[in-house]
Amino acid sequence: MIEITASEILELSGWLTYKRGASYYEKAAVKKLEQVNHAQTPFIQFHAQVAGNRSTPYHVHVQFFKGSGSYLSSSCSCPAFEDGMSECKHIVAVLMEIMEHYTSNRSVWKKQQTAMKERIPSLREIQEATSFVDHLIENATTEDDVMTQHKEPLQMQFELKGLSATFSTPTLSIKAGTSRLYVVKDISTFIEAWENEDEVYFTNHYTYDPKQQIMAKEDAEVLTYLAPLVKSLQFFRDYHHTRENNKELTIPEHFMEGLLERLELCEDVRVSQHSQSYPYCVKHHTFPETFALAKEGNYYAFMIKDNGFISKQIADTSYFLKDNILYKVNHSIRSTVIPIYRHLSQSLNHTQLLKQEHVEQLAGTLFPVLEAHDLLEIDPAIKNDLKREECKPIMELDKHDTGLRALLLFQYGDEVMNPFLETGRDSEQMIARNMQKERHVMRLIEQANFHWNGEVLSLQGSYNLGMFFYEILPELEKHATVVKSAEVVDMYHDLPPDMPFSFDIDESHGWFDIRFPTEDISDEDIRALFQSLKSRNNYYQLHNGKIVDLEAEAWSNTRSLIEELQLDEESFEDGVIHLPKYRALQVDTSLGVQQSEAFGQLVEAIKHPETSHEQLPSSLQADLRDYQLRGFQWLRSLSRHGFGGVLADEMGLGKTLQGLSYILAGRQERPEADPFLVVAPSSLIYNWEQEAAKFTPSLHVRVIAGAKEERREQLANLEGVDLIITSYPILRRDIDLYQPYFFQGVLLDEAQSFKNYTSLTYKAVRSIRAETAFALTGTPVENRAEELWTLFSVVMPGLLYDRKTFKQVPQSMIKKKISPFVLRRTKREVLTELPDKIQTTRYTELSKEQRQLYVGYLQEIQQQTKTQLETGGLQQNRMQILSNLTRLRQLCCHPSLFVENYQGESGKLEELRTFIQEAHENGQRLLIFSQFTSMLQLIADMVEKEGLSYYYLDGSTPSQERLAMSNQFNDGEKDLFLISLKAGGTGLNLVGADTVVLYDLWWNPAVEQQAADRAHRIGQKSTVQVVKMIAQGTIEEKIQALQEKKQDLFDTLIQSGEGNLSALTEEDIREILSI
């Protein structure tokens, strides 16, 4: 087995040699490729000749290892190889030829097809062609041929046998013909031939030919109905190797009704009975028998009237046979007549003796149906004794202990009957009882689970009582007169509409209290009601006997409150449940619950911070916009009540200024407290220092940076310091130095920096001791909802449960819980004066060489990734798969990012060159982002050739230098700013640019949006154009589609239009690579 791929050939030869060798391969210059195996050598050898520029071909030898099949070495007789080239173009062509013939791998290079010699067909092939064409034309023209012969009608006769037989199954036989009828000797064969439009030979005088004969539609319906039966019977016979009479088809019971219905429409159908044959005749809407009721001593005889032989029911159908005539029972009386017939036909003398009560029950139900169809004769004497009165059900209810006692009666005129007592009536007068009405009432009693103990009808249990009062009683009162005692009425009237409770705030202990007044409901009832509501019980019986309908709409608010706040009946004590104060903000205040003044003030302060009348510090050197003032008030309101939160304003809305205003107010109010702490990415700590000097110059600010000893000294004495600023990496290394302090507050800038809860940074941040903590980030959720849990475990510990529980909580509940503690505004919402941000996608074409490389690598990666996913799975191969995806993305940018000595062009880079030229001519100033620093170097080379000036920033650029370059660029210096996407996507203010180019896609669109907002922020005077460059027909289009598909997570949790990309799943990988 040989193992060689196009990418390996490319890596062996380099781009130029690879391209030239591929040209030889495409021209089919490789001749006489031969494999040579020697048992005594561990190698597989290939010899080939390659046609070149000279008259004689070049000789190429290639060796592979036998065991692994991997490439070993090669040689060529060309001058280039003899001068020291390792793999020449002739070797490349031979390797491609070997890959084509000896492996399953393919390249994008296609060999030219050589002209085929003209082939002259043989005489036999010409004859076959003539027959083939004639057959096609005949099939195509037969139906529409105007000379088609008129078809002869096919006569069919069906004969049924054994319809009245008791111990055998009915059968069907068929005859067919034109001038006369012939017996169908094999019904299965005949039906199959009819379906396939094949001929069937009967005799020398007759053959069934569907092309010449036409079957009546009604007859064809019968064959269509029988076809499945024939096939199943044939399968059974073949499986069990049985032989039966193929002239007769046994008809199972479940097929009989449908067959008899279809035969009614056929012209010639016979019934064979006792060696006699007669026409198939069916009478509808009647019954062949008559029933009679007569007095017989002290009983009543219900019988089939004797008028000769009784009829025979055909299987389990509505058809009956009597005197060679079939009767089809009307559907409206079938359920009445057939059960009576079956019972009486099997009784002695076809008679059933009945007691008086039986006759009364039948007289009000079944007898009227029979009489309406003249099927019942009642003795006149019985008719005179039979009284017909309206049925009036009566139910009397009384309370007994905690349950009910009931008396059920059925009144007919002056007669009253108790259905639970078997004692007969003294009167000889018979009553035609309405058993349908009686049984409907009895079923309602049974559904309510009333219990009859032989003497009393009773009902016990809160569920049974609740179901009776609130579900069954309203229906029962439609059909019966219900008499209730006053005690019974009191059991389900004048109930508490819902559980009375009130909300209060205990500021002394920081509790949110839910108080339950206990005048009307006891503590024991409250606990039991809690448990019933949590268990989603339907009903509950209070200690005073009243039945509460917990399904009523009035109680839904109570159940919702218990579920949302996860209230526990065990924590109820002396009429109060204590909860953490922040839980108060999760309560729906529209429930109409009584609220204390303290509770109302808390909710109002947090949900409407502008009403808190928090004043801006007088020493603040900035004019805050309205939304920034509300942000400041929100921060102050939360912290005043001991809460933290997430300021999630979109990038560019001045989160830093709002944070500094909040810090300044806190220091002016309590200057003796420990200082505030700001933690930010390394690139932003001096930006915070500069902003503080500008807007809050009265604050004494200290930046913790430098060497370890220097940082230790900076933290040793913080007297008089209002604010210390440090970075996440430094905090992680110095966390022990921060433990002595209990900061007045901590602000965590770009808080997504510690979104991984397993990271050392997260552990360091969480160990900081502070009165309150706020996270500042425009992207609190980038990839997973769990990142939100990480943030809140720092700023509001306990709010989102533990991590395991959080994963089980619906996103709708998470959204509701965090809503008071997240403040997010977008530019579109608050900066109506901010110029528009126009986002466009610029599709580019790959160059020819670039596309050939891309397609070759794509095919190889598709095959490799598919195998990896099917064997080891995504987790085991994640790094290799992501590495391969990165290669494809690099090929879209420029193949030289990893293909050594690539001398071709990049379609995207050339498109960028054109765009830069146009933008420069129009006076635009550009920010160009790429995640690949080597790509930024290629862009920089191109920019220099165009005679333009630029700034360059990547992860190695020092923080202070970044700030200086940003200020210089905003002051109008240089034409472009080339920025590494991850290094410069946050913290920079580059309003000096009006155009942002995203040269390549990043997995997370939130990072791209952060980059775009370096220019689209406060201070921008021009419309910002954001251009996303995508190589058409490549993986970049798939990534773009994936981003759009997965935008809903951020919206669901944070209420923003900003999208995100969840971590890649196996489904995502397969979609991106189309595998």
C-alpha cells in the first residue's frame, strides 16, 4: 500500500517545482510507469519515463518503504537533479501519477484526455442497436397510435362458496373470458399477470391479453382489493412448502366485509350454497329476523320469532344470509341488533328468559330502536303494564366528618329507585328505564371515586373532594338535581383567593423577608399548602374542612413565586421566610402582593436608578451623557444595597468613565475606607491611569506594575491612595499581596478575560476581598452560557447557584434572575447622534494557483477529518482538526503563510490592494485587522510598495507605546493602522479612522465587533464603514454562516443584537467541511 498525498508532494518540492511538475502531469508526460518489487529488499520501486523538452525522455526512479508505504527517495536523469535539486519537476509528475494509480488520494490537477481512435461497431452491435431503438419507439408510441385496435370487453364472474358453513372458511373462485367464460385455474398467477399487464394462457381457444381486452372498472376494484391477500398467501405457501387448490381463494374474516361491498358493484356474481348456485343479491337497511317479547309465567321470554331457519351472519360482518338472500344491516342499528341476534341464536330455542327489572332496563334503551325498524313484537298485555316516564336523577349531599355522604335516586313519575339497593319494588307496574341517562350519572359518581359500603355512599380525601367539587359537580348538575346542605356548600365557598403574604426588607440583617399573616390560615396549613403547590397537587383540604382548588388561576401566582424563589416550607418560621436580599429583585412586583416601604424603595432604586437622586461628584471633570448618568446611578444604587453587577454596555459607550465616576463618588463619601481596585488587561492599565488623570484628577491613583519587589513596595502602604490599578497577569502572580485588604469596591475591566472558571486568573479574581464587585465588559457571553456563571460567581456569588445546577436551569430563568444586575445599552439605542456604522461583506476570488492549493488541501483534510471523527471522535482529535481548519483559513488569506517558497498571488490580498488604493484616493483612513501577524507583515510590505505610511500593533507592542500610537493616529498621523485582532481588539480608541477592514474571519464574531468598535465610538464624527473580506466558495463562507446560525445565545441572555459563536461541535465541523 502506497501512502502519498498532494500536500506531501508540495512540501517535498516547494511551490514552483510543484506547479511545474503538475503541468507535466496534466499533459500526460509520464510514460511507462512500472512497479518493481524485489523480495530481498524492504522497498517498493517505481520506474518511469517523462517526456521533456529534448527528444529522449528522462528516466525517474522512486522508492517507498514496503511496510508503511511512505516515501523514501527518488532520482531523475535531468540536469536539474544532477546539479543538486532534491525533487525536480519530473519526479513531481511521477509522484502524482503514482498517487493516481496506487492510492485513493487525488489532486486538483487533471490530466488531458488523449484523442480516442475511431471504433467501428460489429454487425451484431448494429443489430442490437436496431432492436433497442425499435423497442423504445414502440413503447413511446403505443398509447398515442391513432391506429390502435379497439379493445374487447373482458367478461368476469366471481363465485362465493361456503358463506353459511359453520366449520369452514368462505372461498372465492373466478371465471374470465370474452365469448365464453373459462375457470381461472391459478388466481394468484392471474392477479399478478393483470397487475403487470402480462398475458395468461387458458386454453388453445383463449388467452387473456391485456393489450387486446379491457376489464370493467368494478371487476378491477375487486382484483386490486385481493392483490395484497394473494401475495401474503403465496408467501405463506412458499415458506411452508404447502400446496392448495389455486382455483379457489380462501377469504379471511377481516377481508370479508370489504370484498362483499365491492362485489355488490360487479355485474356477474354468484353464490353457491348446498350444490346450488344463485345470483348475488343484497338487501339494505333491514334485518332478516324479527324479535318478540312474551309473558311466560313469572318471567318474560325474549326470542327470535320462529319463521323457519334463522339467518347466518357472514363472519364478523354486517352481512347476514337467509333464503339465498344477503341482508346488510344498517349502521344505525348494527350495535343493537347484532349483539341481540348473537346471544339469542345460541340460546335454547333461540329464547332468553328475563326478569321484570331486565325488561324495564331494555324497554327504555334497546326496545325503542327495534320498534322503530319494525323488528320487535311485544305482547299487548306487556305493553299495557309498561309505563314510560321521564327519568329525573336526584342526588342529596351532606357533610360527614371531613368528607361527604350522598344519596342517589332515579325518579320516574311517582316511582323512585335507588340504584345501589337490590330490593325490588312492590308495584307490578313496569317502568321503561332510561338506562343511558342512569348510566351517565353513575359514571360521574364512579369518576368521583364515591364508595358504597353496602349501606352508605361516601367520599373522602382532598383530591377526591376537590375533583368532585371543581370538575365533576358542575357536569353532574347538568343532568341531575343536586341537593346540598349548607355545610357542603361551605366546603368550597368563601375560600382564600390565594395564599396571603407580603414582602419586606430587613436592613439590619440584609434579609428579604416573605411574611405570611396567620390569622386565617394556620402555620401547619401554610406548610402543607407549600408542599402541595411544590408537588403540583390539584387540591388541598384545610383544617377547617374547606377544599382549595390549587389549579385555579388565582393560585398560579403563588405557585410561580414558590418555584421561582425556590421557597422551602422547612425554612418557614413564625410566619416568615428569610432570603438573601438580592432575591427581592427577582420577584414580579405586578402580582398584587402587599409590599413594605423598604421593599418598594429597594426595587425602585435598582430597577429605576434615576429615581435614587444620586448626585455626580462635584470634582468630576466630565459632562456625562444621559445614559452614562443612569449607568453611574445604577452602579451606586446596587452598591448601596450591597449588590454587584455587570455593566455590559456596547464597546465605545464609555464604561471607563462611568466606572471612574462611581469610584470618585464612593471615595468622596467614605475616604477612610480601603481603596478601590481596578483590574484590566495589561494593554489597558495605562489607559485607565490616563483617563483617571483626565476625568477624576482628585483621585490618588497608583498603578501596580514593574518588578516583583517594586510591586510589593507599591502595595505595602496604600495610605491616602484612592484607586489602585493592576493587570490580570500581575494580579495572578501577586494575589497573596492583596489578601490583607478589603477593598471598597473592585471593577473588573474586559471581564471576559477570566471567563474560564478553571483558570488561575479566575481563581485569583475570586479570592479578592471587596465590599462590592462589578464586571465591565461588552461581551459577557462569547461562547457559552457558562461564562455568565463565571462572571456572576465573582460579582454576585450564589445568584446563579452552583455550576452543576446552573447547567440544568432554563435560559429564560437565568435571564430573569440576572436582569436587575446587568445593564446593557447599545449605540443604536443611546447615541442617536453617533454616525452610522455600515457593515458590508466584500467577496474575493482565489487566484488560480491559490484555488488549486486550496482544493487539494480541502480534499485531503475532508478525508482525514471524516476518518478522525468516525474513529477517535472530536475530543481526541480536536487540536489536529482545528489545526487543519486554520491551514484552510490561511490558504484563503495567502498560501505563503505556511506553503514554503510560494510565489503565486493571493486573490484576497490583491483585492485589499485595490480597496486601499480606492480608499486613499477618497481620503479614507483605515484600520486593518488580521489574526495572523505574518499576514500583517505581508500587508505591510504591500502598503509600503504603494507608498503609504502605517502604524503596526501586535501582542508584543508595549502598553504605553500603544497609547502613544493611538493618540498620534487620532491626531492625523499616517494613513493606516495595521492591528493584530486579538491584541488590539479591546481598549483602543481609534476614532481617527473611518474605515475598518476585517481581513480574515475569527471564530467569535464578538471579537470582530470589538475590533470594529475601536473606530465606532464616542468622538467619531464620520460614518464608519466596516468591511469583512471573505474568500468566495471557501471555508470562510461556512464560518460566516455558522456565526449567523449561532447568534441567539447572547440575545437570549443579555438582550442585545450582538452575535456569538459557540465552541465548535462535531456537527459544526462536519458542516464547515461538508462531510
